[in-house]
Amino acid sequence: MANSLRIKWVLLLVVITTICLSIVGAVNYSLAKEKMISYIQQLSLTAVQDTSKHLNDWLNIRYAEAKVISRTNMMKKGTLEEKLNYLRQEVIYSDNVYYSAGISDLEGNLSLTNGDTLNISANTTFKLARKGQGLISDPFFGQAGEYIITIILPVWDDSGRMICLLQIALDANKVFSEQLKGIDPNHAGGITLIHRDATILYSGHKELILKNNFPKDFPDLEPVHREIIDKGTGYQLFNFQGKSLLLFYSKVGSTPWYLLFNVSEATLNKPLESLFFSTVGLIALMELVLASLIYFVFNTMIIRRIHDLLIVTEAVAGGNLSVAAIETKSRDELGLLSLSVNEMTQNLRDLFEPFESFVGTNQLAMIVLDKEFRIVSLNHTAENMLGYRARDVVQLETPLLWHDPVQLRERASAYSVDLGIPVEPDCSVLAVKPMRKMEMDQDWTYIRSNGSRLAVSLNVSLMTHPDGSLKGFVMLARDMSSFLQATETSNRLLHILDAAQDFIASFDLKGNMFYINAAGKQLLEIDVLDEDSRLIGNYLQTEMSMQLAEGLVIAQQHGHWEGETEFVTRKGGCIVTSQVIVAHKPSDGGDVFFSTIVRDIMDQKQIQSELVQAKEAADSANQAKSMFLASMSHEIRTPLNGIMGLSYLMQQTKLTDIQRDYLSKISSSAQTLLQVINDILDFSKIEANKLTLEKASFQLDETLRKLNSTLSVLLGHKPIDMIIRLEGEIPAVLIGDTLRLEQILLNLISNAIKFTDSGSVTLLIRVVDHKDEEAAVRFSITDTGIGMTPEQMNLLLQPFMQADQSISRKFGGTGLGLIISKNMIEMMGGSLSIESELGAGSTFSFTIRFVSPNPTRKLTFPLSKYHDDFRIHIVEDSLELRTSLSMMINSLSLQTESSDSWTHALNRLEWEPSPVHVLLLDMEAQDMYGEETWLQMKQAANRREALTIIYTTLAGRDALQRLPDNQRPDAILVKPISRLELYHSIAALQACYQVEAPAHLDLSGQSRPLAGHVLLIEDQAINQTVATAMLEALGVSVTVASHGLEALELLPVHHFDLILTDIHMPELDGLATTERIRLNSRYAHTPIIAITADVTKALHDQCLRVGMNGILTKPLEPDLLAATLSKWLPLQPYPAMTTETGTVNYEHLPELKGIDIQDAVQRLDGKIEIYVKLLALFRKEHDRTAAKLLNYINDGQLTEAKRLSHSLRGAAGNLGMKDVFTAAGTLELSIDEADTMHYVPLCKELETRLHEVFTSIDRKTSIEALQGWVTTEKL
């Protein structure tokens, strides 16, 4: 082999050195030359193409920039100078890309940014652009010799009309030199840019630009020019002036320009010289290298290859199959041998690697022992299971290392008995049964390296030699901890399921149960789950089966399904159950199955049935209670109203002292009883969640003014100062339920007054927070009364409970007022807090968050500027009340001063010269001793020309009104005083100063006349008359319209300060009329008040939505009408002076059945003549009303029936026909609710009430009695 190898390498050296290298060198040089030339040519052509494209793209970008500039608003709408200034900025911003810019008009007059002007009308580019075409010009020399390219574009206005032309000039030399320099960075050739007509546009020889046409100057180049024009892109070899040149060319985009790059052939071939010399040198070097390698071929490399073979074969023989393969470079003897060894190694690896992988990754712990039980190997699972590493135990330890010695002794003793031979408690215990081919015990206990114990399932197998002799053992162990734990858990779960009281089962998609617990078997009355009893559908009726099928679909979609299912037991019984089904989808893709929990709810159903019956009974009882309360309210209020009314009338007559005392007690008791009834009804509404809150705008000052009228009665003769203090700025308008707020404040303040015998009761109001369109207002009522202990406070907020029963006996009351107030506050989103100390007094506080359209806008009180230093002197002995009054007056932007006694005030008037315009006097001050003290103060005030306002109790007001006119104060206020009442008083007195007329104002009981013109829209003549009389009594002038259309005709003719409109009218109703009025901005702020007998919240809300400012309900109440109009109409400057006053005596009015004459006559301000005429008119207009209503209802004309009943209701209410008013209202409500069963009975009831009224009117004696009463009154 050595000889053959040596010859092979000698021959190889000769061949390589003499033949192959020469051939390879020659071929390599030839191929390299061709490839290099081709590469250089392609590289040059690509460079020319890329540069021409880059030049074209650069020009297109400039063109696009110019187009953007042409479309700017400045180009479209600016003046010429503005456009040029704009272009100058663009030239600067372009970083010298733009040479210049200009604007040309449509006649070709070009104005440039540098100030020059040209006429370009003869220019071809101008003519093309004038036709609407934007373009880039060919390079040309300008008038100043500059070489430029121009971009010219038309500028269009927004209507598409051409208004001018935009021209931007580029420096052509700069553009070409910068854009074309990338072709030839080494300056090996020449760059030329030509026009299609062969004119040179750019060249390294600037003298040739635009002056040379090379086909004309060099006719031999004509074919070259034609090829350039025809092909557009390419290269060609040609001879020029004795030189062989290679020309590369490419067309520049859409322009008529062509980019040329020429290089000499010699320049291209220059790199080949180095290639030739490098090839020759390389061959020589190869010769030298190969000569040097001959030594290594024979002495080193052959020996090394043999050595490599030896290393591999020894490793394989030692069991190392992962040895690297021998590298084989040839097919000689050594190479063949290397291949053979590699194949052998790979075959052995293929044979053993799967087994090693199986052993290494198997979940079983595999341990191999020799026949002496020494550990030969163990896999990774065994290492992890036992905690020992293979290197620590292989050939060193036996399985005794981890086997439980106690268990070995027990098994050895047992095997000795079973087999009848002695078995030692060592490793032989593990092999004694396998060696006898007996089934061995598999449950063993291992002790890990950390001392923890592990239950395993062990199998021991024998390994034998081919001759059958024992070679060793293989132990396979499985960790049984998880299995045993799972088994234990499963057993516990099964025990729990079997012990469960609910029916629990599992079943497949077909409904076959494969598990059911004991409760399920008991419910279905089956003993065992077998083929006959496992189908769940057997226990369901058809309807239930369909429900279950739907439930299974839902469970698969959503995971579970719940429902009520009725099962039929094996013995035919029916059981109603609550069922839950859960779908289970195995992760291995197995079939879906279901588990279900079923609970017998027969008892629950029975309880539910009983609860429903109980609820119905409770609802029935609650309804009966509500009906009883409503009936009680009506039945008690009616006689109570009579008691209170008669008490009031009797108080106006001459009475003895004891009669007046008895009558006062009757009136007080009736008032208390009425409050108790109201509290019970309110509490019942709250309890039934029937109490609703209104959302309407209101002024807090107006609410306090109304509250004071009631508080004045509650205060009576008690020596208590009632103080109302507003801290900070209260928003002008709040939105909420002003009536409920007034009720809450009245309840809390009346309680404070009740439990306070002396001292003060203070209402403090302040804004604690405002954000967006909300204002949080805090109300605090503090008294100096008896106070409470903590124990008493705990009982305070319980219905019908007071602090203790002795309080109830002493002060009276039910305790409902406080709990009603608490519930109302919580309905408004607040909470009631109470602080109290026995003997020191109590404080009740709550905060309510109101909507406020403009929280920062405050209520203003405009006063006359007649006196800039209008000064008011306050006389009050209570410091707290005096301070509160000062704050009130200061909030009106007026000056104040004060005295703590009448004596001090008299001294002030007598001795101090500074002016005082108004004296504000407390009638109950300690040093006010009666009429003498008052007259003394009155005379002192007259001398100083100061006006007087006295604030006093109701009794004090009556005493002052009995004085002669010249001794009365200029204004009287009843305690407590609100800011609004004080403002009205001062405003009136300022008016008196202005007109220099004396006036006596009683702002506590009888209001001053109103001023203004009112439009009354009412279709019923009776209602027109009543409303007109009431309005004229208030001092306003009235214009009447019979319907909405007539009102719309009157509006442009007259000025109206306020509009009163009925809702239900022919032609155009009140709602539609209001909508039309509000459409005219002229009447956007004219107040519009609705008059309606409909008291439903829905209609009231609708009135407010269409733009009305308020609602009055029929029949009209004079006081409520006056109070409502006073919000919108001004007061007359001062009331007219009268020398004598009189009152209408209603004692001798005749009685007419079904008619409350006194109520109606009071409504007409005592005008009996008008009332007699209205009765006759009512008799005439409504003689056939009952028949008409019945006909409308029978014909289905419910709208007409409702309108007629509404009109009748309004007229009857104004004339005191309360039974007719109630019957008409009930019929109207029934029509609204579509209560068809009661239409006819209600019509009959209305007909009866009308007949009763007509009979009274038709009685001649009744009318004569009325007329006689009028005559008597006049006399």
C-alpha cells in the first residue's frame, strides 16, 4: 500500500505542476478578463441609468414643489407684492436650490423676486403654460448670461379660472454638476448631456454648451447619435479620432435629454494587467508549495490518518458511540478504510441511540445492576426520583442505599415462609421471586437522599448471557405519590358526592348516565345504574326532554345551563327541581360529556307560592290602607276645612275675651290635626315609594319668604328671635323641589320653635361647594332649647317616636315630621345630622346638591340711586339678630348703623346730625313700652324726615293697624324677616323718597297693587269673567283672547307684561300657542303662566318644556295668583292712599245646595252682581253639557269629551260648584287613563251634580236672596 501511495502522490504532483495549473491559469485569466470587462460595462451603464433617473426624479420633485406653491391661498388670492414676498421666502427656504422665482400675468409680463421684470409672451414655454400646461424648460442662457432651467405652471383660482403663471428658475450648471457627479467619481471618462437634436446641454467643456451639434461637426458620429435616439439606453464601442471608446447612454425620464458617459477601451483594460501578473505569480507559488508538501504527504499525513483510524476504533470498542466521524478526503485505501469505520460507527449509533433516548427520557426510573447487585447505570428519572447522581453511585452502591430496611426485613421474613427457603434481608429480596419466574410484590418504599419517603411501584427483570447465565438485573420503578394522592382525592370526592343531598350525575351526549350518586338514585327511585335505568330521557316528559336538549346546546356554547326541570320517577311521581348542567370538553379531544346537579325544590315552590299569596295579601292590605288614608284625608279635611274657615270668620266678628280664647284654641287644634294628617299621608307615600320629587327652577330667597309667613304663626307670642342668615353668595337660580325643601325647613324649624322657650332659633344657609352646574347648599337649624341626651337622640328618628313620652305629653306631636324630613333629605341626595346637648340646645344640619345653570351668577337687588348714601338705622336689643339684619341690608349694597335700645336710637335722632333715611325698629324690644314709646319715636323720625319700618308679631301688626293713619309706621313686617321682604320694603320707601309722597306700607299681610298689562287666553266666558275680576283686583289691566290664534293677533298690537293661558282650547291650545310665541325672539322673555285643572305631573312637565314659566291650577286662588304674578310683575310705586277701609261681610249670604257661594264671591273680590250674572250664564251654557258628553263617549269622540269636561271643570271651580268640579275632573282623568268601564257611570254622576246646581240656580228665592244681600251690603 505504501508503494501505491507514494506513486500516486508523485504522479499527482507532476500532473498538477505541468499540466493542470497551466491550463487552469490560462482559462482563469480568459474568463476573468471577460467577466471583468462585462462587469465594468454593466456597472458603468447602471451608473448612467441611475444618474439619469436621479436627475429626472430631482426635477420632478422641484416641479411638484412648484405645483404645491401654485395651489396655496397666497398664490390664488394674494396681491402681486404679497405673492413675490411669499416667493422670496420660498427661495430662501430652498437653500439655494431655486435661482429665482417670479409671477407672470396672462399677457406674459413676468415680475421676478429680485425686482426685474420681463416680457415672456413670445416664449414657447409661456405659450404652452398659457394653455394650462405646466412644464420644465430646456436649459438656456438668461439675459444676464446665467445658465438656467425654468419651471412654469398656471395658477388657478377656486373656481377653476387661470389667474396668473408661476415661474421658478434653477441654476442649470449647479443642477447638472451636482446631480451627474456620481457617474464618474474617479474622472476616468467624460460626461455629456445632450438634447434629442444633438445639442450639447452640459459638458466638462463649457464652451461647447448650446454651441455644438456633434453629428454636424463629426459626421462619423451620426450612426452613434441614431442608435442613442432609437434605443434610449445602452452602450456601444466606436472609434473616434483614432481612439477606441466605449459610450454609455440613458434617456433622462420624460425629457428630450440624454445622458452620455464615454471611457477609452485602454482605461477599461488597465485592471487586467494586474490580473495577468497575479495569475502567473500564483502558479509559481503553487509549484513551490506543492514541492514543499511532498514531505508531509509521505511522512506526516498518511501516518496521521492511520492514527485517526486507531483512535476511533478504540473509542467504539470502549462503548463511546458519540465519537466524531473520520474525515475522508479520498477514495484510496485509507479513505476506503475510513469510510468503513465511519459506517460501522453510524450503524452502532443507530442501533443504540433510540434505546438510550428511551431510557434517558422515560418516566420510569430505570436502574441496571450487575449480578452482584452493584449499580451499573441509572437514567435521569432515577436520579431525580432518588436525589443521587449517577457518578456518585455507579459501581459503588447497591439498591440497599434507598430501600427501606424495615420493609426489606418484613418482606424477607414473609418470602422465607412462602418459599420455604431462608431469604436474607438484602438485595436478594428484590430478585428471589423474579428468578423463580413468580409475580413479585410491586409496592415498595424508597428513602430519598434528603430522607423523605416515596411510594413506588417496582418491577425487576433479569438480564442473561446468550448461554443463559445471569448477567444482571433491570429495575423499573414508578413514582406512585401522585397516583395515590389522586386516588385518595377521587375516593373522597366520590364519598362527598354520595353523601350529598342533591341529585348529582354525569352523562354523555346521548343522555346515558355513567355516574349517579345515592341521592339521585333515591330521587329517581332506582336501585342500581344499569342499561335499563341509565338513560336520563326516561325520566323526562316530552316538553322537558326538549328543554334539556336546548340546555345541553347552551351548556356547550356558554359552559353551563340553569333551569327548572320536572322529573318523572321510576314509580311515576313528578318532582320539580332546579337543575344546573355543566359541559366538559376533554383537552385530548375526546367526546364531550356533562355533569348535572339537581335539587328538589318542591318545598321551595310551596314557600314561594305562600310568599306570593302573602305578598298579594300585603299588597291588598296596603292598597286598602292607601284607600283608607285617601278616604280619611277627604273625609277629615272637608269638615276640618269648615272648622278652620268658620273659626277664621268668627275671629273677624266681635267676641268676648273667653270666646276669642276658645276660638283660638279651636283654630290651633284644627291646625295641629291638619298637620298630623299631612304627616301621616306623607309618611305613607314615602313608605310606599310613591313620593316624587319635582325638578323646577326657584329662588331660595322666594322660598324663605313663603316659609316666613308660616313661621310667623308658629312663633306667636314666644320670646324667641328667629334669625335667617345667608352666608356667602347663593346662586340666583337653583333647580329642585322647592315645595319639599320648604316642608323640610318648616318641619325642622317648627320643632326648634316648639322645644325652645326663650333665646333664638337660627337658620344658617351657605354654599359649601359648587362645580360645573351644581351647587351644594348646607342648611343648619340651631336652637337654644331644651336639648337632648344621647339616649334620647337614638330614639329620635323612629316613626311615631319622640325623645321620650313626657315630651309628647308636654309639647304634642307624633314624631313623624322629623322622619319625613329625614327621608325627603335622603331622596334629595343628602343626609340629616344632629348635634345636641341637654339644656344647651340642638343643631339639625343637612346638605343638598342642587342643579344650578350658572352657579356663579348671584341674585341682584336693584335699588334706586336717588341716595348714594342711603342709610338705615337698626334698633334691636339682640346682638345676634342685629348682626344678621346688618348683613342682610349690607347684601343689598346699603349702609347700616345700629342701636341696642329705643332710648339709644332716640338720642341718635335728637343729637347726631348725620342723616338717617330709614329706621328699622323691633316692636318687642325691652325698652319699648307701648304706644307712648312708639309715638315718641314717630315724632322724632318725622322731625328728621326719616321713614320707619317696624317688624313685629302678628298681634303687634294688628295693634299697629288699629292706629290712625298719621300714627302708623311707613311699613310693617311680621317676624321673622326674610331678605326679600326687607328688600321690597326698602325699595318701596326709596320710591316714596323719590316722588316725595307719604305712604303707609303693610308688607306683611296686604300686598301693594301690581303694575302691568296681562293677556288672558281663555275660551270659557265664565272663566274669563272670574279671572278678569281677580286680576283687576290685583291692580293690573287685562286684555282677553278666546283662543290661541286670537292671542297671536293681539301680541303685535299691544305690549303685554305677562300672559295667562288656558291649556285646553279650540282653534289653538295653550301648548301650541306658547310654542309659537317662543318662536319670536321678541317674546322670548315674556312670562307665560298656564291655567289648568289638570294636576298631573306629565302635563306640568310638558308646560315647562314648551317654554312656560309657571302653572296655576283651577280654580284660581286669589292669594296664589297674587304670589305667582308678583314674581314677574313690578309693584306700583306705592299703594293708593285711602281714608277709610271696609270689609265684605259674608255672614248673611244665602245657602245654595251644591254651591260654595262664599268661596266664589271671595274669588271675585266681593262682586256679587258679577257672580249672579255668571250663575245665569253657566246655567245657559251647560244646560246640555251632560247629554253632549254622553253622546261624545258613545260616538268614540273622546278628545271632544275630554275638552268639554275640562272646560266644565274650570267653570265650576271658579263658581264654587265643588261637587261638579270633582265629578268633571274624575271623568277627565278616566278618559286619560282609557278606563272605558266607568265612562257612562261617571257621566251619570256628573249629570246628577249638574242637576243639583241647576235646581239651586233656578230657585227664584235663591237669586232674590243674593240680590237682596247685595242691596243690603250697599246700604
